[in-house]
Amino acid sequence: MNTTRRLAGSRDAVIPVPDVTKAPVAIALDLPWTPLAHTFLGQVGAGIVDLFAALGVVLCVPAVILAIGIPFALCIRVLLWMTGAL
């Protein structure tokens, strides 16, 4: 088994490798909520936020259907009107 480590060449040294996977802003925004997130109040708050998000998705589905369907139906009506079939 080869246990020797490869030394960084000139190409490897040009590209810096970050130590953390998150941006500093994301880390700073996560820190204030960390103590609260694991308490009962934090879990209840997270559940309420999840319910509001699900309710928002459910209420937006009819609006999306109408936003797609109305222009489609109007185009068909215009085509029928132009051909005299209406």
C-alpha cells in the first residue's frame, strides 16, 4: 500500500482550497438561532413555519393553474374567433 503523500505541484498551489464549506455570512446567521433551535419553543416555532410554508404552497397551486390556463384558453378562443368557428 502506498502511504506517501503527493506534494503540491505548481498548478495545485494556484487554486486555494477553503477550510469551511459555508460562507462566513451563513455561519454568522446560523449562530444566533442555534441555542433556540433545540428547545421546545424552537421546535414549535419550526413546526409553525413548516405549516405556513405548506399552506402557502397549497394556496398557490390554484393561482398557478389559472396563470397558465387563462392565457392558453384565451389563445384558443382567439384562434376560434379568427377562423369563424366561434
